[in-house]
Amino acid sequence: MQLNHAQRELTVKIVYYGPGLSGKTTNLQMIHQRTLADVRGRMLTVETHDDRTLFFDLLPVFFNTQSGFKVKVKLFTVPGQVIHNATRRVVLQGADAVAFIADSRRAAGQDNNSYWKNLLENMRENGLDPAQVPVVIQFNKRDLPDTKTDAELEESRQKGKEPVVGAVAIRGEGVLETLYEVLKAAYRAIDGRVHLAKNIGLTEKEFLTQVFSLMDTKGTALEAEFPAKPAGGGQAP
Amino acid sequence: MTQGPRESVLQRRLTLSELLDVPTFTEVVKGFVELYKIGIKVFDEKGGKLADIKIGNGDFCGYVFSFPEGRSRCTKQVGRVKDGPLAPTQGARLPLLDDSAPIKGLVTSPCFTGLRYLLLPITFEGDVLGRVVFGPFLPAEQKGFPESLTEVSAQLEIGRAQELVEKVRRAPESTVARVMVHFAQVLDTLVAQGQRTLLTSQLHIEATLVQNRELEDRAQKLSEMNVKLKELDRLKSAFLATVSHELRTPLTSIIGYSEMLAEGLAGPMSQEQNEYVRTIMDKGETLLKLISSILDISQIEAGRVRLNFEPSDIIEVVQSSVSSVKPQAQKKGITLDVQLPKEPVNAACDRDRLRQVVVNLLANAVKFTPTNGKITVILTPVSAQDDLGKKGYRISVEDSGIGIPKDQQEKIFQSFYQVDSSSTREFGGAGLGLAIVKSFVEGHGGVVKVVSAPGQGARFIAVLPEKPATPQVQIAPPVQPTPVANDRF
């Protein structure tokens, strides 16, 4: 989080973390598609020849608050492959909240666990206190065979304090719901430190409304709270 | 919120000059200017100039500039387009776009000369990073000059001004606006490319730095561990030396008193008693040899062995060594075939150490040669030795034992190494004899080799120089501390 009073600007950093091929980039692509073109930047992706993220993806979303503050939400993904740990650590620096994208298939359990540990270790290495940085878990790929049942998801939810969201990112299911949870958690963590509502007049409700009123929420759980608007004509570049 | 040791490029606000490759960008601007005949200027958010390509207006503007009032008005106009607000205020207005849709952020700034400028902000992630200025151009509908120009000076010749202004591109404002939108799209693409290149290259560097830091930490830990291990190795050698010494003292008494008993100095004994005492003596001698070997190797490893070379008769050294193992060989019915040269072999050596080399090789051969086998000892005369690159001689000891597999032939010279290290092995010993041989031979500047195959017996060859390089040598321990260079600055 960077709060610049002189420039009246707040930058929030969200990092999508998780094992390789769990769907981090797909999440960002879906958010990009569903966001109005004039409130988001280009999506930056650096891929290798096999379509896997080499460094990271970056999708900026920005808006002005009623009190005239400019808010930039920067969504990053980290490279999932094991060998890119140093890049993961650099991208994780200064994160306000993390969306941990897990593969719901039973066979992926061990991978999920080792990346979970890797996340905690890299947070500590970066001087982030895992207890202070909120994490939201997305169980992606709910449509594939051999996935955990809803009961098992509930069990995972009971195991820790992190919110758990089921998703099929490739179809856009659960993507905005995950973003909602992670932004809410990020707002609360930042507000706890710098009192956004008091100091810059930005309430949690306005923060979330500013972001999601610019998104196509059609068919998502957010539709009732933020009525759907026509999509921003955003074709992924 | 916590920052790393250096702020990452991902956290930093980027400037236009970082995002654009300025030389490439200048080429693109030049191309536009030549194609459309309108000047283009590009400024970053602080007013820094990234590109400035003029065309057509030089003579006209220069003429106006030559009048003091013209100069003052011109400077003001240039300041307006460069630093003024990107809004329809302070003399600027919204552009005339015919029937096309409004262009976000575009404003027109009319010049007092009747020419015009168009201004467009450069936005990136919602931030204004700078501006593009198109112009000046001559509006298509413009006829004559406005009063704001003609009042500049009574000396200003309208005819001359008219002649010069014709070199400026004449175009409708909406056309220039369309060209400008196209330019903005190209610029947007260049900025996106630039961002990609900048972030990936910077992140690559940052990731490499992180990796380097980790490797340095690891190297530091390894080097500390290495120092500890070397210290432990030294302690081990010192411990062995002390223990061997402490063991040897009482053992000599045991052997001495047994000897006295066997000699009957304490009164006569029965034959059975005598046999028992002799067994105590024999085993005591074996133990003493083992302890001596341990002491030798610990001295070698502690770097405390010094060889003194003096002219010697090598034949005598070999013969005396052979005679000391003869009893053991005879006990096993082994034939000792000793082949010595006819002429004397004179060379400089440390006699005691060389004798120990030959004794150890022979003891090894006796141990591994079955009953009624044969051991051949050959000493060659002094001649040129390829292995040493100088003159020397060879001592070879060949047995008819079990042989040594190829993959073990290097390892047998390591201390405490046994080809068969199982607890049920057939052959005793601590695995020190050959390690001592190797140290001593190499201390002489020689080499020791083995030729063998399983079941074919083994031949050990010590190749030794006639004259070692120096009269004295300190045998280097096998594990040497890494020399640390002194500070030089």
C-alpha cells in the first residue's frame, strides 16, 4: 500500500499466488474482460512459448473517490513454476492482500500445501507478517473430475480463518467473488493501519462500490449488490 | 507496506521517459511530421521535452519573433501550450470537430498569429504522464491575419508575413485532431511495449539480486561449516596422536614383562604357560605395530612429519626390509623371490621411511597372499623415469593374492580404507599401511601405482627419484587449510 497525501493517491497491491497452472492468469483475464475499458489499464502479461507466466501479469484498475482521492488497485500474478521463486518473492513485496488460487483436484493437494508454505516463507523473507496480510483462498477448477466435494471445501474453510471461494475461473465463475473477498480484506487491513475512512474519507462500501460498479457482475453473486452493466467492450489484448 | 532493501520497479511510479525508448520514439515522431507536415512536441509531466520536431513555421515565426512585442506574445503562447492546464481555460477552448465524437482531453490553443495548436494529454493507468502538442498549423478557413498579430508592430509587413505563412501547413482543425488521435494510439502502443520491456528487464535484475543474496548466504554458511570441519579434522589427528602415545607406553611394559616371563627370569614355567605368554607377546607386538601406524598417520595428517634425505644404498634398504618380513612369510609357506640389480643403486632418501614403505608393501602382500603363494620383489637400477620426468628407480612388490577391483584402486591409499569393510572380513588391519606408503613415497617426490585385477594378484610399484628436489621435506597433510590472502589495500 502506498498512500501519497501530496498527490492524493492511494495504491493497493493484490497478489494472486498459487501453484503453476492453477489459474492465476485466467482470473486476471476474466477480471479484465469484465471491467469497463476506461477504468483499467492494459493487461501486461509476459509468457513463455508454452503459455505459462514467466514473470507476472499486471492489471491496474483505478477510480476517483468522492473526496477526490485517486485509488489504483494493482492486481499481480506470480509465476507458478518452482524455479521462479525469486520472482515470486519480488512480486510479493508490499502486498496488501493475497488471493491464493488452489487447484481443487484431490491430486493437487500436495502442490497446494507446498505453495502455501512457500507463500508464508516468502512473506517472512519480505518482512511481511503473515498474520497481518490477509489471504483469500480460491478453490479453482470446480468443474473437473476428482475435485473436492463442497463438504470438503467447507472442511477447509473450518480449518483456518481465510475466506474460501469455489471457482471455475475459465468460465468466469467465482472470479469476481474472489476479488470481492480479497479487496474487502485488503481494505480492512489497510484501514486498520491508516484509517482510510477517517483520513481520506474512503469507506469500505465506497471502495467496493467504486470497483464493482465498473464491472460486469452479470451472473455472479455480486449482481444484486452491484447491478450488472454492459461489459466494457474489453477484449483481452 | 514493508519495502525491500530497494524499492521494486513494481512499486514505483514510472515516468514517460522511462516508458519510452526516446531515440526510437523520436524516429516515429519524425515520420509523422514528414507525412503530415505538422510539427509535434512531446513533454513529460514536469515539462521535460522528449521530442520536438518542427516543420514549415520557422520563417514565419522567426519574422514575428523579430519584433519585441511579437517575441513577448510568442513566449507566452509557447509557455501556454507547454505548461498550461490541459483544459479549455486560459485562452484554450474545446476543438471544432465537425460531426465526429468528442476526444477526451483534447483542447485547442489559438496563437495570436492566427495559427493554432492542439494539445492532448498522455495517460497511463489513469495518470497524466505528459502531453502531445500538434502545431502550429494554419486553419483551413483562415484568411488574412487577426488584429492580435497586426498590432504587434507598425513595421510588420503584411505582404511578407503572408508570403511566409504560406509555408505552414493549412488544414481543417478536425483533420489535425484525427491525425493526433492516431498519433496517440501509436504512442499508447509504444508506452505499453516500453512498460513491458522495462518491468521485465528490471524484474529480472531484481530476481537475480534476490537469488544472489540467497547464494551468498549459503556460501557463507558452507564456508563456516568448512572451517569447523577442518578444525575437527585437526582435532581428530591430535587426539589420535595422544591416544596412540598413551597406549604405547603401557603396551611396551606388557610386552617387556611377558618377554621376561617367557625368558624364565621369574622362574620356570610349564610349556603351556610359556605358550600362553608367547601369545600375549605376539598379540602385543601386533597391537604395537597398529598403534605405530596410527601414530604415523596422525603425524602425517597433522603435518608433523619431516623427511631427511641422505645418500643411501637402496639395495641394503630393500634387503633389510625383506628380512624383517621373512618370518611372517615363512609361517604361511610363501616364497619370497627378490630380484636385485647387479650394479649398486645409490640414491638420496630417508632410509627409515623408505624401509617402512617397503615393509608395509611386503606386509600387505603377505597378508593377501594365500598359503604357499609367491611374492616377487624387484628393484631396478637408476634410469630415466617417465613417471617423474627425471632419473630414478623402481621398487615393485607383486603378490599372488586376491587382487583389487579397478574401482577400488584409488581408494586403497586413503587412510582407514578397506576393500572389504564388512565386520566378517577375512583380512585384519586398520587400513593404514598403504596410506603411509603413499605419503612417504610422495614425500620423496615419487609416485606409487598399482596394477591388479580380481583373482590375478596385485603389483605395487613405487617410483622414486634418484635425487629428491630438496634435502628436506615437510609432508603436507592430505586436508590442507585454504590459504587466505592478506588484505592488500
